[in-house]
Amino acid sequence: MNLKLGILLLLLLSLYCTTADSACRTSDGCDLALASYYVVSGKVLSEIALEFKSNILQSANSIVEYNRENVPNQDTLPSFIRINIPFPCECIDGEFLGHTFQYNVAGGDTYTTIANNTYANLTTISSLRLSNPEYTENNIPDTGVLNVTVNCSCGVSSISEEYGLFITYPLRPEDSLDSIARATNISADLLQRYNPDYTVANFSQGSGLVFIPGKGCLDGGKIRNDGK
């Protein structure tokens, strides 16, 4: 083989292998992310804490610490508000950033009720199917454990290095790009840069997940982005 041709092939192979690398590495994760959870009537904090249990959330008090403005203690949980739930953000199977929770199933559970109700649209039916290939929608056992994966973000350095704490935020019908920008003190432009697949109209579609950046300072459960 011609030497120059051989070198060229090696370079092309190297380029292919680099391009085919996994979408994330173990080092890409971060210690803390937040999940924006919409509380429906009848939900109690101890139940939510069990569903989102992790190495950084061991009890309902862990949720209180991140939501003191709206949740003064573990026995008080208003309905129809959003609360921030802390969880670790890890590289899963070299493919994406997220965390897999262990959910104890109960009679009557379906992928639809688990995704839409129990986990408040922080996961999806398709994600549950992928994470639990042994079960179809119609043969979930009355007892056992399901894997529930919630996506997260640790930021994009090419956009900004100022933001290190991100909220996984399920869109609801009342949301829009402008309303989220006002509530979080983040510019609409920056929100779109961190969510490039979402147009202005997509932010108002009432479903889907977006990532909201913060500088890491929590004030009563809200990320402060005012620099104070």
C-alpha cells in the first residue's frame, strides 16, 4: 500500500472513531440538577421523596431545603405549584445525561400513569419502555421495581460558563418562552440557545422538556440569576 494512502486511511479512521464517540462521558455529569415537579391535589411530600430517592435525596426534608419559600416543612405541601427536586446528573450508558430512579410499582400502574402523573411528565412513556424492556404497557406487575429515567443538563461551555445548575422543566399549557424568561430572570435568547430544538412556539405547546440555566444560588427554592 502507498505510504501516503495508508496515512490518509489512518487519519480518516481516527476521524470516524472520534465522531462515533459516545454523546457523554462519566466526567460530563454533575453533582446536582433540579427537577421541576408540578404538585397535584392529594400529593404528599413523603411520597414524592420516595419516588425521587437518590444519594442526595433521602427524605422529605431534603426537598424542603430546596423549596422553603413554598414548602415551609415536610407536613405542608400546597397543591398546583412547582417544586424543585434535587437529583444527581450522570452520563447514562455513554449516551445522555440523566438519572434513573427506582420506582416501586403498585396495582393499576401503567407507563402512562407513571410518566404523566407519578413523575409529572419528567419522563416519557417511550423512555419507560426503553428502561424496562421486560415489561410492556399491559403486563406491568402489581409489585416490583421499574427504572424511571429523568434527563438533565450540566450546561454547555460554548454557550456560557456562568451557569452551573440546571432545572429539567416539563412544559405546561400555561407556559411560554416569555413567561419562563420573566419567572427565572433569564433572557429568552439564552433559553433558546440552551434548548435549540425549541422555537418560540414550541415553548407554548404545553408539553416537552426544556432546561433552564441558573448560576447555582438558590433562594427559597428559586434559582437566583440576578447576581446578588
